[in-house]
Amino acid sequence: AEYGTAELGSAIFRDPADGSWQTADAYLSGPVRDKLKAAEAAAALDPAYERNVTALMGVQPADLRPSDITARLGAPWIPAADIVAFVKETMGAEIRIHHMPELASWTVEARQLGWMAAGTSEWGTDRRHAGELLADALNSRVPQIFDTVREEKSERRVLNVVDTEAAKEKLQKIKTAFQSWIWSDPDRTDRLARVYNDRFNNIVPRAFDGSHLKLPGASGAFVLYDHQKRGIWRIISAGATYLAHAVGAGKTMTIAASIMEQRRLGLIAKAMLVVPGHCLAQAAREFLALYPNARILVADETNFSLAKRHRFLSRAATANWDAIIITHSAFRFIGVPSAFEQQMIQDELELYQALLTKVESDDRVSRKRLERLKEGLK
């Protein structure tokens, strides 16, 4: 093993996080800042990991400067304490803010701004004070002001365009002021820039090279493009993959080849390809054009009538298919096992219950929201 490792040299690295061996293109990509911290900790105990540290230091992304970072109200990396400080300095008000990242929700307690001139005139309006507008900004809402119009036996709400536009202008004023204020203090600037770079400027994309692929079983009538082979190799190597290729770039053949290669390598038993209804025949045709000997089962929603559904699913599950190609509308008829569904619901309930234990005692809005989410699952 040691001889093999020495021969491979810098082509492989042992990941100290789990002890696995990884190719250089896999190890030296992804969250490389986190990997560097792990490697440095491991190297302090075992000098063998010094090579990891050296290699990872060479691929660290350059830090973004504050001028390159958009610090918007509601960004999850900006602490609530900084927003409280912003309101204190610019509006002269003491407020409280609760942030629950798991729900992407912000709650603002700022009643003081409802009767201060700063809240209802300078930074807000008499219909929507600055504290309410701040909550709108944090939760990415657009303020709307409605009037209630009473008629003979009913009433209806009508959008007040003038007051709504006035509120929007004050909201934009708050947002602009915050973006100037957030970088105005050197210590705060250094701290937040570090937080942003560590959390978001942390990823190095992995370079996938599929030039080595031979694709046994594929028709010699087709020569796949480099981008298709890269897509195939990425699917094989990384699993879940988004092929953001333009129309006509050959995504169907890329997926077909990735399915057949994974089948050949024993990585999957069979695959299901779900396509829009109008693409069903085309997908089947292109799949067989590239792999003439492939065993595929093709079905649309007509195969999922009550009389045919069980028979089709039995054929799909028991026969030795390379791929099953169905439409989006047909896919909806395939239910998940009830035990699986119940477990998913139970996991969600446990998550909401765990979040309830983290909610601060005076954050009634978040508590009520979590309770509603729990009730919706029962």
C-alpha cells in the first residue's frame, strides 16, 4: 500500500476527516478552506498530512474585498447584533431582532419606532414605520399599504398606491444607508469580510475530465463532444448533477451514456429517466440510437390507469431493464411507500420541535410560525 501511494504521489490524498483516499481533483476542490483547517489540525499530530496542507494552500481562493461583497439586509451571514447597532446609530432607537436561519425568518421588535419622528417620518411613514420596513427588508418583502373600503353590506381592501410608493421609497433609503454603514467601521469591516469569505468564498469547483471514457456498447456512429464526456464523468464520479447545457447540446445522450456506464460499472441496478411529455419519444429514440442493444421500458400516463398501473410497476421492478423512461405526469402516479412518507413527516416534526427549544422566550412570532408548521404536518 505504501509503495502504491508513493507511486501515485500527488495524484491522491488521504482526507483526515474520514481517512479515505481521494484523487487530487476531488480533494483539492469543494470547501477548501474547511479542508485546510482540518489538514492543519491533522498535520499537528501527524506530519504525513503536511503535504495536504501545502497542496490546499495552493488552491485557496483569493479573499474578496469589501467593495466586492454585497451586504444586504437579511443576508444570513450578517449578525442581528450589527443590524441592531445600525438602527441605534442611524435612528436613535433601541430594538430587538430575532433571527432563525433554519426558517430564513427575522422578527423585529421595534415599537419605539412607531411613535418616534425618525421612525414615522425620516426613515418610515405614518402608515408603515421604520421598524416594520426593516422587517420587510430582512424578510425580502415588498411593503403594501391597503385601505378598507366599506360598502353597503361588505368591505374590501384596496391598495393605496401613493402610500405604498412612499413606503417603498423609505425602504430603499434604509437599504442604501445600511450598505454604506456596514463598511464604515474598520473593525466591523474586517470581521464581516472574514465571515463572508470563510462561508461563501470557500468553494473551488472541481474540474471533471471525461476524455478517457471509451463507452463500451455505444454506437460508433456517434462521437460525443468534450462537454458531454465531462458531464458523463461528473455524473459517474459525483452522483447528483445539474447539466446546465443549452437546448441541442446533447443532454439526452449524455444522460443515456452516464446511465449505461454506471450500469456497466455496477454502480446502479437500473435507472429511471423522467422527461417532459413532448420529449418522451425523442428521448427513447436518442437513447436507442446511442445504445442500440439497451433494454429500455417506455411509458406515458396512459400506462398508469388504474387497470394498468400495477402491471407496469411490476414489469419495471422485476425485469432487467437498463432504463425506464416515463413522463413527468406519469411519474406523479408512483407513490412512495407509506412507511417512508411517515418517517419523513416524523423527521420534520422532530426538526420543528428541536427548533422550538431554540426559540427565545420573547420571540412569539417564530414560536407561532413553528407551531403552525407542526400543525400542518399532522
